[in-house]
Amino acid sequence: MVKALGGIAALCYALLASFAFAQQPEQLGSTRNARVAFPMPDGVDAAARPRLIMLTGSWPAETLAQMRSAAPNVTIIDGLNRETALAHAGKANAVDARLLSPELIASAPNLVWVVTPSAGIDRLMNIKGLAERESIVVTNSRAMHGPAIADHAFAMLLTLTRNMREHTDNQRDGKWNDADSPVRPIALHGKTMLVVGIGGIGEEVAKRANGFGMRVIATRRTDAPAPSFVQKVGKPDELISMLPEADVVAVCVPLTKETDKLFDAKAFAAMKKGAILINVGRGKVVDTAALLAAVQSGRLGGACLDVTDPEPLPADHPLWKQPRVIITPHTSADSDLTDDRVRQLLVENVRRFGAGEPLLNTVDLKSGY
């Protein structure tokens, strides 16, 4: 009895400790590649800082109020679109990437900061004039979407592994069907997940995989140490050799020249037969024709796709008809938590911009992230 009580006490202590840890404030934003967009003169107090102009699209009134309060020397012109922003381009120092166009860049000689609320910057990479202006600092919202996207990835995965589509159909029909399913349910415990790209999103996916009792391996471009819950980290050129180990492969890399059609016929041939692919990165990272062939042949046990190529996926595309494919319309990041994290990062970067401090989540345009 004493031992049992001791065990319960230890469990309660562990739960309380984990709860306390979860309540610690989170540091949002990365200092990697951090750059100052507009240096402030030395010795100038806040009241005498130069006035800066920021053009932005629509944000909630509360967010705009916080942005203005964070940097009183930054005048924010809000509610613009790509056409109306052009009228203010000549005096703009900062621009919301949703307003960005080649015409605006050409008309904005004082532009030094472009900020995007999304994690991916593939659209920006194709805007003429941006990459050529080395004086422009680009920041994104990488890692802000990670928790919601990881939740979504596992929602899709569990839909497949626990045959939830079948049960949902039975519920709709008022049918209690406890007969064996044609496809045996799968337990994740003890399986191996390969996270391709263990950055802000990939790390959140890996955390959840570890919580389900999975063995987690990953690839990463940098030499950053592996998180404690990841057993092995390889470089991108080791991907093909790591694929046969994985029961589930989660694609979390951004779209770059190196990752375009990274998952082609060769990659699918290297995967374990019956493995499941999750793509919450970008649609073009996966060769759609090769994916469809792998699903139809039974090489893949299923696919969970929040992104596709093309996107939107045409209504007559054969992927829609595959019973072992889950498709959602690029909505994995959507959540109240994501909105809050993006807002916090935006407000902090506006404060830093107005104070002449290095901006968080600075993007390396040469590498594409």
C-alpha cells in the first residue's frame, strides 16, 4: 500500500512538474540570420527616433493597436491591397508581403523590410526585384504554425491508421458495425517515423510522434544538435538510405530548388512497403504522378496531404478517389493558437524595427528559407 501511494505521489509530482514546465513563457521567433533593417543613430532616445512608414493589409484592430503601441515612431497605413499600396510605395520603409509586387518594389526606393505572415516564401522568391535588393530584410512566420500543423498531421494519420473514415460513414448511417475492417487498424506505438526537415514544424511533429511511443528519426540541413526525443538525424543526402527504416514519413521541408520533387519515383521505391506519407510542407516537394502510382500499386499504405501539386487539386483528379489518401485544402495551420503566435511575432518585430534592433525570423533568400 505504501509503495502504491508512493508511486501515485511520484506520478502526481511528475504531472505537476510537466504542467509547470508547459506554463513557462515561450520564446517566439528565431535569431538565426537576424539583421537590422533600419539602423537607428547612436544615442538617440525613443522620442527622437526617425519616422518610418509601414504598409500593411488587413489585421484585427487589436493587433494594429499593439503594433502602433510597440513602435510609436512607425506609422502604419493599414487596410491596403496590392493596387492601393502602390500610391504609398514611394515613402514606404516596410511592407506586408501580401501587398508585394514587382511594381511596388520598383516604386519603393526606401523599402528595407518585407514581412510575411506565412512560413513559406516560395511566392516571394518569384517576385522580380526582391532578391536583387540586398538591403531588404525579409522575415517570415516559420515555426509559428508548428503546433497546429503537427496536430493536423496526426489527425490525418490517425484517420488512416484507425480507419476513422469507415466509422464516420457508419455513424452517419446509424450503423453499429463491429465486424473486422478490410484494412487492419494500426497502432503507432513502436513504429518509426522519419521527419524530413526537422525545423519549426518538423520538431513539433516529432514531439507528437515521440508521445505516441514512436521511434523518431529525422533529416536536417544544419549541424544543430538533435532534440532529445529524436534518435538519429541525417543530412538531406542521406534521405534515400533512411527511407527504408520508416513506417511513417512526414514531409516538413520548405519548397526550394533542392526540395522540388524531392519525393519522386526513386524515393517511393526506397520506402518500406505499406509506409504512410504525410505532406504538410509544400505540394511541389512531392511528384504527384509518382505518388499516385505508389498509392495505386500498394507500395504506399496511404498518404495524408494538406498540400498538393497542383493546388487547388482539380475536382476530377484521381487522388480524390483513392480510399487510402486523406486530403485537406492547405488548412493545417489554421487555429486560434497560430493566430496568436503570428500576432506576437509581428508585434515584437515591429517593436524591433522601430528601435533599430535585429529582426526575428530573418529569411536567407539565397537558400529560400
